[in-house]
Amino acid sequence: MALTLQERLDASSRMALAAFLHDLGKFAERARIPEAEERLADGNRRRDIAVHLCCPSFNGRATHIHAAYTAVGFDLLEQHLPDLVGKQMTPFAPWRERDADDSLINAAARHHRPDSFLQWIIATADRLASGFERESFANYNEATDEAPALKLNHYTTRQWTLFEHIQLHKRDGSSRWRYPLKPLSPASIFPVLAERCESADSKAAQAEYAALWKEFRAGLARIPAEHRRNLALWLDHFDGLWLTFTHAIPSATAGLGGSVRPDVSLYDHSKTTAALAVALWRFHDDRGDAPGAVREQLRAQWDRLRADGADSRQAWEEEKFLLIQGDFFGIQDFIFASGGETQKRAAKLLRGRSFYVSLLSELAALRLLEALGLPPTSQVVNAAGKFLIVAPNTAEARATVTAVQAEFDDWFLSHSYGQSGIGLAMLPARALDFQTGQADEVSPFRRLTQRLFEQLEETKLRRFGLCGAAPAEPLFRDFLDAFTAQGVCGIDGRSPATEEEGGIAVSALAADQIRTGHWLATQQRVLISTERLNHHTLGLPIFGYYVNFSHGEADTGLFGREAKTGYLRRCWDFSLPESADAPLWNGYARRNINAYVPRFGELNDFERSRYTGLDSPVAEEIKTLNHIARDDRKPDEAGHWYGQEALMTLKGDVDNLGRIFESGLERPTFARMAALSRQMNAFFAIYLPWLCAHGEDGGVPRYRNTYTVFAGGDDFFLIGPWHSTLRLAGRMRKAFNRYVAGNPDIHFSAGLSMTKPGLPIRQLAALAEEGLETAKAYSPGGPNTAPVKNAVTCFGHAASWSDFDAILAQEAELERLAAEFGLSTGYVYGLLHLTEMAEAVSQRPENALWHAYFAYRTRRMLESRVKGGEDREATERKRRALQGELAAEIAHKGIGQFGAAYKIALFTYLYQQRD
């Protein structure tokens, strides 16, 4: 009997769980858990049976002992897992049936010694995720977990960072950086030098694993028990838990010192294995293939003696997998659309829209997963409006994707009138395509990655099917007729207004964006349901789902019944990190999609005076952009606030991202690609909001008034007080350099744009984009040389990041000189013209006279500052000494070295002095 869509989803979720935890034993064995050690002690009959069933042998010894620990690990966690035995366990054998050997636990544990159809499914997925070929896997299966030459083993080895080994230009490789064995947090995502976290002390290393295991088990108990009966919902929670506690556990340690690099986490390997296993099983099951025949085909795929047989060739070359990419296009149009009322509520609105973009991407992926009957682990990439789902390559699956694309088109044409949308692209793939190949060749997986990028670019040009045989129905053809007496939406300035929100006429979409911005200030979780929960619920369903906001455990727990009945599809924790090292786990699936936004604290009367003339601050309320523009002003001794009232927008993205993914890794695999995407996103989505909220400079919080409009994937857009945001840019660049282990091939460019607070939001975005484009075109060799990127634009001038840091250091020196010498603002303003002359000496040789002009103006200034006494020679010597110091610091280290870019230092100083 054919399975219903829900039954198919439940069965796929069980397969996903088995594959997801196939390497649970690596965690359990390295922690040397007492219960496991007792069961698997030498001489124990149960150990002999477990090792015989699960572990391969080579030269008379068992290898990959962790596989036996996987079965024990399941037993230890069982009370907090969904049912592992029972009457309905499809696709695994029901409890107490004759084929109980084909249980979920056995399928997971026997991936190194598979026998049954389902065991071979997981074993094959495990090998493909790692990019193994037949011969390379056979060698790996015989390898040990010891590396005598390195004085390390599987207990003491810490995970390498992928970033360190990415090469766009040939250079000597090194492996100096490791991830500390700690739960996921803003601090633990940064690598440290190997000597700080890696030693030859196995006992100490096991103790670290044991502490991590203890936290993991406690975290597992926090997942609501009511959610276990909703397998996909529970699995989404567990995915977040597994990420938190295994993101820094190296997956592969057998063969250390040889070809194996421990640079992929247990999480990323687990996730890609689960996605491939579900797709492979569903491909054969949906077609009704005989399990016995498929088992023999998969066995032949990895059998050295059957390499040239028909079964082996079919297993490698048949297109069984369907890679589905999703991409949100028109993000900036969506976020920065503006009407007459936009500016008045810009901060909350931007926050709401940014979050809403993330919601649309998340719900698009969810809708596609549910339509295909796939669990959350089938989505292996999800960052910055892009996602990648692994599905079975069947006619039914391809037709489903086409139908879901039509749903997305209808929604966006109805609510954004074609200004934005989500495009889907499908690419069939073979098992052969996941092979990593040899180091000196273009591997099959590298070619697959290149095809994925090319196809996504093509999809962007075929929006709404306008280039196809049956383009999307133009739902906006009656656009003008949709307007009523309420007129145009006061928020986006283009849609028909349909309701009132906050006293203004708005569209349904704009009303939800305003509500989202409001509820984000007080709520910490979002509940996705197929029925309206009437709990801070948005008015507009998104792809058939209702979005409901919840604060904490007390009210989130009210929806246990909805979880059991299936109405509650997802529950996401989006709270911001509270400390640098606190684990990012609160008992629910986590989505790092919340932007940091500045709020007012408790203010005294003097602090309130900073905002005189603006709306009176209210504690815990979100700051408006008008308030933020004043946050860098300082009080003088008389209590008068001075300094420029202005905003600074900061927009940037990682340079050469396509090349990094397509050719940066020496031996790319599916797991490495997923890991690289996740880790690139983590800096911007996890660390950057934490930095804005808590980052210090000299022991003082510096960036808490900077608002993250969006940050994720490889890009970011921030708005803040002008001077703090300028400093933040330099701090981000240094942190990112540390994050990528100092790799000179991985960097980002950014544009800084200073504006008055009343400038329309769309214009702010345009100026920031213009600055970023200038930075991307930066070429220190002149306009006729290739751009090197890795630069920043500030006050209209591009500079390398190293020059930018040096220029800001010169600004600090200028401030010291101004205080010591009493430099007037007129004198400093005059230097602006000299920087322009110095920049253009090559075009106009007479501009070399800037040196003389500087000397003349400085001499005149010093004559008025240093008055002569009876000893004229002493006075003259003093003037010359002071002139020499100013010439060294300003003329030589400033104007002479940086030319027009020295204006960055001059403007920074001058704007801080304004009343």
C-alpha cells in the first residue's frame, strides 16, 4: 500500500535520524562514558557481538570501534528520543518481527559492515558525503585512529579549520589552527593555535569529551517531550542540539598523518550523510525497486572485485539525487522600499523587513520539504536567502518542485508585484559526482559545484518563468483597479493600502512587517503552524503557514497539543547570544535570523539632554535613527554636547566568494562544502550581532548603538552613529581575519557612507552600495591595473584595510597634535587641499609644490602660536623642532604616504569637533 505524504515524511525522518546519528559512537567512545565502557569492556560477550556485527577488521584486529559505541549510545539516549521500536517503524523492521535485525539502531551502527538494504543505504551515504571512491574507502576502512608521528590520536586531535587551507593563489600550506572542543557560541567559532587546545594527554582529552557529552545529554532532555511524536519537528530541534555540541568534534580521525584531514565536523558530516541517505532510499522506495536488488547494486558499488560489473556502473552513474537550490532575489528592493511614512518608523521597519526576508526563505524551504515529504535534515545549506535541498531524482519530485515554484510566484506577484521572489533550480546528480578525486585533477565534485553555481545564476535571469513556455500568470494586471479610497501604502509607496496600522493606511504585507518589528523587541521564538494560533500572529499566511511569536518557555509550552496533532510545524528560537561563551541552545531549533537593534537604557537628565528636541527616550524602547545619529556626540566641560550629528552606513561582503567555493578547497567534498557555507555564515549571523551588542574597545562598549539591518551568508549592512561605525568596520576586519586563521586569500570589502539622519532609507542603501562598489574596484597600482579588492571606502576614498588602520592611527595622532599645538580647524581644513595636490602629482607635476605650501602654512601657524622672547635663537629652534614634528607626522606619515586617502583622518577629526 502506498504511503500517504505524512507517512512518507515520518518514514524519511526515521531514516534521517538513523543516518544523522550513524557516528554517534565517535562522540560516545571518545568521552569514555562509564555505562558504555562497562558494556564494551574487553572479555564482555556483548562487546564481542557488537564488534563482530559493526566493526571491520584488518590484519586480525578490529578497526573503527566507534561503530559499536553507536549502538550503545542510542541505548543511553533512548528515553529522550522518539520511539525507536514499535509497530510502526517504516522503513525499519517493526519490533519483534523476524527482520528485527534491520532496526533503526542496526542501520545506524553497521555503516562500516553493512548487510541489509537499509544498512547499505546509510553506508553509501556516509561514504559519498566524504567524497570517497571505492579504493580510497577501502584504505580508510583499514586505517587506525593513531598518528604516532604526530603524537596524537582520535582523543587528542582537535578539528582543523577549513579556512586555513583555502587557496586562490599558490602558497605554502600549514595546519596551525584548531577549534577548541566547546559548545557553539560566539567565542568558540573562532579557531585558536594548536598548542592552546591540543596535546598528547589522552586522559585530559577524554575528560573534555566527557564534559561535552554531559552537556549534550542535559541539552537533549530540554527538547519538549510533546514534540517527540511529531518527528520532523523534533528532528529540527535535534539538528540544532547536535550542531551546538558537535560543531567542533572532528569527524574523520582514522588515517591521521596520511591523506585524512580532520577538518570537517561531526555535525556537517552527519547532516550531509542524512540528506544523501534519505534521498537515496526515497529514490528506490518511491520507484518501488526491490530492496534485495538494490542492496546487491550498492554492495557492488564498493566491492573491489566487482568494480567493472553492470551493477557497480549503474550505482555510480545513475542520476539518483536531485539538488534543489533556492534563491531570494530582490532582497534590497524588499527591505528598502519606501513611502511617505517609512522614515518615521525606519528602525523598527528595517528590523521587521530584515527578519521577514529570513522568514520567507525559511518558509520557502519548509514548504518545499513538506511537499516532497522530506525531513529538515535534507536541507543542507541555508544562509542569506539561499538554500540547498537534497531530494530523490524522480519524476514526482521534479513535478513537485515545479508546482511549488508556481506557488511562490503567485505569492510574490500578489504581495510584492514582481519586485522580489524566490527562484528554484534543479540539478540531477550521480553518486560519481560526489567523489573528491585526486589532488592534481578537477574532481567530479568540483565540477558539480561549478554546475550548481552556473545554474543558480541562470535561474536569477528566468524569474517568474517569464522566459519559459508558460510564464507565471500576471496577477498584477489589474493592479490599478486594486486601489481604493485608502490610496497607496504609506510604507512601501507602491502597493494598494488595504488596512490601517498605527494610524496609517498600509498593505497587508507592510502591516505584518510593522508587527514583526514590534514583536521582535519583546519575543524570542517564532512558531510556524498550519492553523492560526492567535498568539502574536501575523495576518498574512506565507505559503500556507501562519507565523506566531512567543516569548519564552512559559507560553511556548502552551502549544504541546498543536505539536502532537501536527498543526505546529516548526518552533524556532531566535534570541540573541547573551554572552560570548554561553552555548547557543535553549531547547528548541535555533535560527540565527534576528538582527541586533539598539535600545534605550535607563537615562539620567544629563544623558537625556543629548536628545533634546527629539522624542523623549523610554527605557527598553528601540532607538530611532534620529537618536542613533546623536550617540557619538560628547559633552565638554560645560556640559555642552559637540560632534557631528550623523549616521554611517556600512555595507560589505566577502570577496571572490564564488572562487572560494568553486576552487578554493584542494579536495572538496559535499560535507566540506556544507561546512564552509555554514561557517562563513556564522561569522556574520552569530558573531557580528553579538559584537554590536557587547563588543568593547579599551574596556568600553563601543558598538551597542549600531543596528544590523542584515548580516548573514557572506554580507552585511549596518547603520549606526558615524564614528562608532567607522571604528566597528576596522574591528570587524580584524576579527574576520582571525576567524579565517589569517588566510590572505579570504577577506571582505566594505563601503562606509556618512549621511544626515533624515535621508530616505533607499538613498542610504544606494550610497552604501556605491561605496562598496568603489572598494571592490580598489587598485593600488592605479586605474590600469586589476582590482585587488580587500579594501574599504570611507568619505569617498578607497584604501586597503591595512592603510585604513594606519590612517585611523594617524587620526589619533592628529588629535594629539591638535591638542598639543592648538591646531585650528582652519589649519586642518587647509590640509584637505594639500591631500588632493599630493594625489595628482603624477598628472600635474606642479602639484609637487604641496610640500612647500605645507611648510609655509605650518610656519605661519607656528609663528602665531610660539611667540618670540629675548632669546630669538631659542624661539627659532623651538619653531623648527615643532615644524619638523608636524612635517613628520602630517606631511610624511600622512599626506605623503596616503595622498587623498588621508582625508579619512582629516574628516574624522574635523567631524568630531563640530558643535
